[in-house]
Amino acid sequence: MNKVVILVAEDDADDRFLLQTAFNDVGGNEQLVFTENGVELIDYLNSLGEKPFYGFILLDLNMPRKDGREVLKYLKQHVKFKRIPIIVFSTTKNDVEVLRCYDLGANTYIRKPANYDELIKVIEDIRKYWIKHALLAA
């Protein structure tokens, strides 16, 4: 079985650190790959060439260069990337934005938790569903 890759697009260094720490604390053998904006995320996926991507994307919305909405639109319109599951992970609480993300092709939308204990629970739920139960395409 392939090792699951979680491709994280997050511009905030503190949030990247918290995510890395939470995934480590929860355990598991998935590979975390961090990018700081949408351009880096797309560049990473393109750098794989013909190699399949086995995993999912954890996508912040508000980033410099190319924000999460632009990334969603690009990936879901691209034949090679449109089947990659995308979890929007953002502080944005605006219902219109949430609906817009679903319209653009997000598989789910999770609001960033307010504290570390809640983050651990969210990471456990993400792992339980997307790694243990869901069938990921390679």
C-alpha cells in the first residue's frame, strides 16, 4: 500500500508548526508536505510529473500569491488533479465562502479550531475518515 501524502497549503508559520505537532501527537505514518501558498502547492503537484499523487490536500483559503479559492478552481478544472480530495481548512466562518468552496469542488470544509485540544480532535477525525476509511485514488 502507498504511503498517504497530506499536502498542506498554509502561509502562517505558527499554524504549520501546530499542524505538524498535532499530526505527530496523533501518530500515523502519513507523509506531511507543507507549502506556503497556492503557487507552491501547484508547483509541487506539477513536479510529480506522471507519478500519481496518493493522498489529499489540506488547504487554507487566505494565502498570498494564489489563494485557496484560486487553487480549488485550478485543481478541479485540471484533468490530472481533479480527483484529489481537498479539505478546506480555514478560519473563515462566512457561510457564503463555505458554499463557494463547495461550488468550486471542495470535498469538505473544516473551520480551524480555537485551541490545541480541539485541533487534536479534528486531526484524529481527518485521519479516521480520510486515511482509515476513505478509498484514495492514486
